[in-house]
Amino acid sequence: MSSNDLRYEVFVSDMEPVTVAAPPRPDDGPSLWSSMSHTLIYGKNEALLTDPPVTRAQADTLIKWVESHDVALRYIYVTHAHFDHFATTNYLLRRFPDATVVASDAVLAGIARQTPGGVLAGVYRDIFGDALPEPPLTVQGSVFPADGLILDGHELVAHEVGHSDTDDTSVLHVPSLDLVVAGDVVYNNVHQYLGEGRDDGLDAWHRALDKVAALKPRFVVASHKDIQRGNPASDIDETRRYLDAGAVVLEQSTSPAEFFNAMKQRYPGRVNPWAIWLSALQLFSD
């Protein structure tokens, strides 16, 4: 899509098999990491890319796609500190050394906490193994300017919206394109990660959606999206409905399997049921 000389395009990295030290899905289905979208906002001279992918192979494919646009990559924007949104940032910078990483101060701090000594901490390191880039994975970036960035004469504004599927999330608003790049605040026909939804998490996510809706976008790009679908603003309300269903199912469920089966039954057409299982294991971990 375009507005005068500013355009945006979305590339979606395919789902990836994962190896985790966890029980298999109750339905014996595959364990897959959800597809990831990357938005390139570009004019005649410069571009901004959002949320790098997870694996080196995904990043190599994305690099070729970015290069096909024949425009200088000036910025890489990270919406939040979930590792699948920053893991290949430094890998991309090797190819685009003139690009500046921009994010909120809270996102940069969250990435630093997860990458002590430049190494990804916790179980996530085991999920993808050698498919991840070599350390360091700590991202050295700049805080997104409070008054926005100018990209080829057009204003881009970052908004911190609080908790969605994790803390300290943000979205990118491009007024001239009626566009919001929503990170994980909005999902597009992919099962939502609700693992951090207890203790007011789901209500806080609703408040984040309120902030996105207040921007009145025509187009909304979700980080986890169905490659067969466009980028409609109606995904805001679809995300809300999933949260409401999740709240009901969580209250009624007594085990991860019960939660998994109920959510899958409610949303049989959504992509990647393993995301329900990942959520369920986290929600019932105590």
C-alpha cells in the first residue's frame, strides 16, 4: 500500500518447528512457532523494518526481500522484548550496518535482561538451538524519539501501550498511511499467546487495544498473522473477542489440557494450535 511516495509492504516468515522440553500437545499435533510478519515502510530514499525474525535462515530470506526494494534501510524498530522479535537483530545489522535500532527504553531494557553476557537466557535458547544467530544477541539501540521519526518526509510515531501478550509493548503509527504496525498487541487469525494473562494481564491487553483503536487506523499489521489474510483494522476487535473467550475458558479450566481443548474447539480455524498449548503450560505452571 502507498500514500504519495511512502509505501508499506509485509513479509511473513513461515512457522518453524520447535524442540522443547515439554509435554506434547494433547491432540498429538505438531509443535510450531507461529508465523511472524515484518513490515517495511519505505520511500524513495530510505526505509524502516519492524521486528526481525527468530532464525538465521528466516533472516537470510528477509534480507533478500529487503534488498529487492533497492532502498537504504535506515531503521530497525522492535515493538517489544519477546525474543522472537529481536533474536536476529544483530545478524541483520551485519548486512545493514548503517541501520539504527530504535525501540522504547523499556523494550531495550527488557532485551538486555534476557541476554546477559550477550546470550539468550532461559528455555528459549533450547527451542531453536543452532538455528539462532551466534551471540551477542543483546541489542544496542536508541530510544525512539518522543516526537517521532521522519522517514522520507513522513512522520512515524511510536506509542507505548503497556501490557499485551507481555509487558512494555509498543506500536508504530504511520499517519500518512493510516497504518499501525501493532506487534503482538493485535493478532491476525493466529492463536494468541495468553501465557502472561493472569493477574490483570487480559484486562491490560484490552486497554492496549483501546490505545490502538484510538489511533483510528485503516490498516493494522499483526506480528503473528495468517499469510492468507490482509491487514484489516477489524483484527483489533477479533483480538478482543479471543481475549474474552480466553478469560472464560481460563476460569472454567482446571488443567492445561482442558484449557487447550476448549480454546481449540472455540477457534478451530485459527492458525497454530501449539500456541494454545504454550499458553496453557504457562498459565497452569504454578
